[in-house]
Amino acid sequence: PEPPEGGWGWMVMLAAMWCNGAVFGIQNSCGVLFVSMLRLFGSSEDKQLVFKTAWVSSLSMGMVFFCSPIVSVFTDLFGCRKVAVIGAAVGLVGLLSSSFVSTIEPLYFTYGILFACGCSFAYQPSLVILGHYFKKRLGLVNGIVTAGSSLFTVSLPFLLRVLIDSVDLYNTLRVLCILMFVLFLAGFTYRPLVPVAKDKEGGKKGKFKLPPAKKICNFSVFKVLSYRIWAFGIPAALFGYFVPYVHLVS
């Protein structure tokens, strides 16, 4: 079906904007959290602890993008709504679990893997669903949605400073869980307009059958030179992109 170019799509756009803001607002504020973790778990003079702490935010940011190919497959199979809602729930559990640790090491799993993977599963469908509701206005809508990350990245560090100074890091992480809970609710707005692979393969009886491997992992797009340049160029450009987010605070 043709995208409706509006209607419920505007609500989907706002939900996707919140998703971009919540996910990358928290991820891009890693410098503020980094300093707080150093104070909580040791000292900034402890070089080994600095290295260990840096791994928390690095692992988290890396996992958001590392999971993207897997999330794409799940989105094709089960649809944007289910993947986004489950992802936000996993991210919420990961962030909440991070507020109860007493040493830095458990954060590798709770924050670096569980929270980050949840963010990845919530983030990817927020971009895919836009193409279901918009075609002519897709460029404008994409711009508004991605602006959410900028708005949150600019404002969230100030809020984090105030929260950390007044209620400590643990309670700050619990406050951030509110963002993830709203993200969980936002996922329910992704009303499906296009049948997903699960429905196509299941037929009328609703029995789920995995589609052929070629449909799940279609590498034919890599035959296009311009796509290969884009696919390998973006990771190369982003290699050191997030380094300043950590070190600007010093």
C-alpha cells in the first residue's frame, strides 16, 4: 500500500524522535557518566580504573551499531512494533540493573551489553517504520526524527550534572529509566502497515516458518559499487567520532 503521508504517521514520527533522543542522548552523555563512575568506583589518578571505566561507554556505543544487522533481520521477521517494544524493555532492565552494581565490572554486561542491545533493538525499527508512513515527506520526517538526538544531546548533560550532584549516580540512572519507559510505550505506536515475513510465511494458519536464508541475508546489494563505498566508508568515518564525547569533560 501507498504510505498515507500523515495521519497516524505524525504520531509515529514523534515516537521515533523520542527514540533517537533517548538512545543517543544517553549514549552521547557518556562523558558525564564516565567522570561520575570514576569518582564512585575509585580515582581519576588510577590509570587502570580509567581504562576499565572507558570500556563501559565504549562497549555500549559499539554494541548499539554492532547489533544493527541482527536487528534488521528481526525487524523483517517480526515487524517494527514487536522488536522496538522488546528492545526498549531490555534496555530498561539493563539500565535499571546498572543502578544496583557495586563495582565497575558488572557494568560491562548491564550497561555495555544489555542496555546497549536494547537500545539497538529499539532504535533500528524507529527508522524503518518511517518509510511505511511517508514517501514524499520522508526526507523532512527523517530530519525531524534525527534532530531528536541533537536536542537530547544538548540538554541531557545539564540535567545529568544536576541529578548526579543532588541524588548520586545510582539514582540518576534510575531517573534515566523514565526515558526508556516512555520509549517502551512509544514502540506501541508503530502500527504495522506492511505485512512482515512472519505473516507471509505463516499463511492463514499463522504457523511461523523461517523464510529462506537468501531472504534473511541478501548480500546482492553489495554488488552495487556506490553502496559498498557507503557501507564501508561510514564505519571508517565513525571510527574516532565518539572519542570527544568522553574526553571533552576533562
